[in-house]
Amino acid sequence: MTDAVKGPASYFPSIEKKYGRPIAQWKDLIRSSPLAQHMELVNWLKAEHGLGHGHANALVAHTLAEARGK
């Protein structure tokens, strides 16, 4: 029995399907952005790239957690 993916990563398959980009590309965009605050990044993804709030939030949360080593 495999463990279900939990947390922000559970959104990744639907993000890739809906927006047509691999998660690695979204993370690269987030890391290359001059913005640093969580909600700034979420709002930027929504405004500039058309992501929904939940998808943008999941990507930002996961990417920032990785940067903090969590």
C-alpha cells in the first residue's frame, strides 16, 4: 500500500494538468522572482500566470519550505 501524498504536493498533478507546465518550471519561476513574501508570490502567480489561489498557494508554500530546508 502506498502512502497518499499530503500537503501542498498533493496539488501538483492537477497543477500540471490544468496549466500545462511541470512543477519544476513553476518552482523555477518562483525562485527567480524578485518577490520574497509568501502572499506577494501567490498574488503574482494569480495575476501574471492565471493560477487559482489554492494552486498558487501550494506551489509557493512548497517552494519556500524547500528553500528553508523543511
